[in-house]
Amino acid sequence: MIILMSDTSCDLPSSIVDEYNIQLIPYYVSFNKNDYFKELFEISIDEFYTKLRSEKIFPKTSLPSINDYYTKFEPNIKNGDSIICVCLSSHFSGSYSAAKNARELILETYPDAQIEIIDSLNATGGQGLLVTEIGRMIKAGLEFKKIIKIAYKIRPTARIFFYVDTLDYLENGGRIGKAAALLGTMLNVKPIIYLENGLLFPISKTRGTKKAVAKVISVLQDFTKDDPQSYAYVIGDAHNREASIQMAQAYNEVMPVPFNKHFFTIGVTIGVNTGPDTCGVAVIKKYENFIRNDN
């Protein structure tokens, strides 16, 4: 059996986690730099954002430890299963490195173990889509090596296009990179950013949510214009479902692929860097586009 795992930065809804039997390894979050709570397991997303909104603080996250991964890996390997584990972009976190180190420890005891650690080069919805496509391949009965080969072909096709309500959290977390060019002081400015291969890049900045949504959808259209049917799409928000509904309405007005899937919520791991009210669209090529030409 192939076991699919991911750190919790994939932000997948519970329905997808259950459908593909995904085992999650949690990040930790602290509001005082002393007490840390496991994302999803010890603090809910609602609790996190409620605290973020009410106290106007900048919490810190801590990555899963080598032992966190080891204790997840070992029972499955002991049971004779193979593992595919997808991690948050190595540009953002050491989660990928921790998982690789845990794999090396496993191999000392179980030298024949099949464990593939995949650096998603993405986050939140983009990472979640990669995990979902792998889950779909497992469910379709593809063998381990073929899944891995196609997963690495899918990975560079993932993008996230999003706006943030404020750049304060990205700036405070040191994640802003080239997006710093969007810093401004105009009232109600919404920076538009995209995530590609683990790095953030600025697109533009707009005044007001309506224009921000229109810009995100416009950039999405341009990116997928050659073959929009070949992509999987998800829409998500940072604790503002009205924003996702507005994005979905704008999406359905112009995109040829109807959006009818569940929304996702940007979780703790990414939420500490985006803050509340962020909203965006993530896309990735479906695995079927690669399977026919895979050799």
C-alpha cells in the first residue's frame, strides 16, 4: 500500500484528507514564543484567526521535527507500506529537510523502505493540489515509481495568484522578498502576488477588493489560456469565506471550467505570513496530461 503524507501547510479540507487517507504532520504555532500548539490538532484555524484579529499580534511557527516525521514514517514502513510525503517549499521552511533526515534514519533500520520526500516548491492551495493529484494517482492504482515521476512533472505547473489585505505579516515574517516592491501607503491598497517554484513575486497593486479580485482572475485567465481544461483549480481564503465566494463568482463569469469544489482555508502555517482576509486561486496541471506521454 502507498501511504500519502503532508505537513499541515497543504491546507486541505477534511473531505479531501479523508478521501485519500492523507496523514498530516502538524506545524506548531506560538503567540508568546514559549508555548507552542500543533496546527489542527491543538489549535483550530478559527481559534488562530480569532486571536490574530483580536490581539493584533504576529505569531511564530515552528516546523515539524525529525522525530515528528520519524514517528509517522516508522509504523507504516514496519507494516510494509511505501510512503510519499509532500512538504512546504524549502524556500519557506526546513520541513522538507526534517522529513529527509527522518527518512535517512528510517533507512538505517529498514534499508529496503520506499519513502519519497517531495519538496512541493509551493504552499497552501498549491501544495494541496499537488498532494491531491498524488492521491488521485494512488487511487487510480498507478505504481509507486510512476506516481513519483509524474508528480515531479506536475510540480512546476502549480501557481497561486492572490491578494493580501496588508503586507504587514509578510514583512514581519521576512517572507516578502521581491514582493517588497508593492509596499505602499495608499488607503485600501490590495497587493497582488503570485507564488511560483517556491518564490513570491509581485504582479501589481489595486485599490479595493473588487479590483483585486478582477486582477487575480485576469492573471489566472492569462496563465491557463492555452488549455484551461487541463488544470485543477481551488479557491481559498484566510478566514473570510465571503472573499472566496466573491472570487468564485468572478471566476465563473469568465473561466470555461466551472468552479464547483469546496473552498479551502489558509491555515496557521501560511496565515502567520499573510494575515487574515487574504484570498486567491491555486492551479496545477492534472496528472492525466502527463500519463499518456510518460515513458
